[in-house]
Amino acid sequence: MTKNATGLIIAAGSSTRMDGIDKIFTPIFKRPVISYSIQAMQDCNAIKSIILVFSAENLHKGNSLVKQEDWSKVKSIIAGGERRQDSVKLGLSHVKDAVWTVIHDGSRPCVTTKILDNSLRHASTMGSAVAAVRVKDTIKIADKSLTVTQTPKRNSLWMVQTPQVFKTKILKLAHEKITKDVTDDASMIEALGGKVSLFVSEYSNIKITTSEDINVVKAFINDQQGQNL
């Protein structure tokens, strides 16, 4: 498994669907959401440095949190851009000599060192690694009138998460070449014709999108902490 990796945590979103709650600094068991992802990367031996990208409004909070927790791997704390991909590009400009970059959403606090280790192990073998889980429900494709036009086979469908691991030089090239809106970095690599390889993640590795997700995350983290006792 490669041990030359930088972790890039993106936490610059606007939390527009959170009913006025700042999801990144929402406390879960007296710790802000973002702290769980940082700690997981701090504890991952293969990750040698961490870069944090916050919104401009949260930059002071981010600096204060890192100073308080004394995370030794955090090397840069910067403000993000308007779009997620702009924030990633800004973060990548601070990645120096790492062969691999591990990109993770700060709003996915249930990531574990096991998931991070698996991502880097998979990337070292397959050339890239994108966390994903199989779709459990039947998916329907419908037109504007909500008439079903297709039912794709479920066994070929995956729900994509982060972390997503790619070679740093390829990521930087993708962010230079691709300017259209994308939802994740894997889409950029695909647009360049690069190989995107999935690895099996955990269903618990959910993204906090609405305020209702907070209680779900609390349950998962409580379970994780119980397993570690």
C-alpha cells in the first residue's frame, strides 16, 4: 500500500439545505462534524499530510479548531471557492510532492481509518479508488412527466462516496482541463478518459445533507465508538 499520500478535506459548502445549521461545525457528541474526518486522516499511517479547505466564513473557526486539537499532519488551512471543484483546485495547489491525493468531504464524518486504508490499498493496485456502495433499491428513470422510461439493472448501480483517491498529477491536470460543473472528482477523471475504479465502502459513510441526517450520523458514530471500546 502506498504511503505517499496527502489528505484533502473539502468543507467549504454553504449548508443551504440544513435549515440554517452550519453542518461542518455542528457538534456531535461535543465534537464538531469536521473533526471526525480530520482525526481519521490523522490516524491513517499512509496519509502524511492534510490540507483543509473551509468557507471564508469558517476559516477562523477552522484555524482555532486545529490549534486546539494539535493535529500534527495539518499543513495548510485555506478558504475555498464558489463551487466544490473550485475548492478542490485551490486545495490541490497546496499539495506538494505527494504521489496520491485522498479527497474527502468534510460532511462525511463516519469515515474510518479502515476505509482510508482500503482506498489507498485499492488505488495502489488499480490506479485510482472511489468509495462506493451497491444500490439497494430499484431505480427508475423517468421523463419530465414522471413517466418511467427505463429500469436499469440494480447489480450494475453504485452509490458513490468519498474518499476518492487519484494520482496528484492527474488530478491537477483534470482541474486545469475540465471547467464545466461536475459533482465529484471522479467525473473529471472520466471526462479526461482516465480510469476510475470503485472499491466497496460502508453504508455508514453517509454525507450530511439535511438536518435530519445529523441523528443518523450520531447513531453510526455511537456504534463505531462502541466497537472501539
